[in-house]
Amino acid sequence: MVYKGDLEIDPRGMIYEAYRMEPITVADARVIFLDWAMEAAKADMRADLELLLRTYGQHAPDHPMTQVIKEGLSQSAIKGRRGGRSGRMRG
């Protein structure tokens, strides 16, 4: 069996493998992250992102995936809806 990391929140090893890709751009990292997030979507995404950052990001602070995960964390801090009919009706 091929080792793909040991995080339950990354069962296909997408984030694990992204950290091993050379070269990888921020745009590539965003595509991988979006694919992972759509599969892993659940109530506590912030906790999952923090775990990814602790597990992988601390060893690669300048990696594009670390940047994308940090962006995801900052976006998860925004409260409320930001679009759709609800967003258009405000104001």
C-alpha cells in the first residue's frame, strides 16, 4: 500500500501529496485545496484547517499550500452569508 499521510481528514492524501509536489504554484494549490474541501466539507472546517496547518504547514511555512490553508482559515473567520439572494437583499 502507498503511504498517503495519516490524517483522517485527508483520506486520499491530497494535501499530503500537494506538499511533496515540485514545483507547485499557488493556483495549483488552490485547485487541490478546493477539491479536498468539497470532499471533506463538514461542520468544523476551521478545526480541520488548523490541523492541516499544524501537521504540514509548520514544516513548510513558505509552501504555496500553506498560504492557501491560511487563506482558508482567514475566510472561515468571516461570519454570515456572503452571496446569493440573502446577500443581494441586504443594504
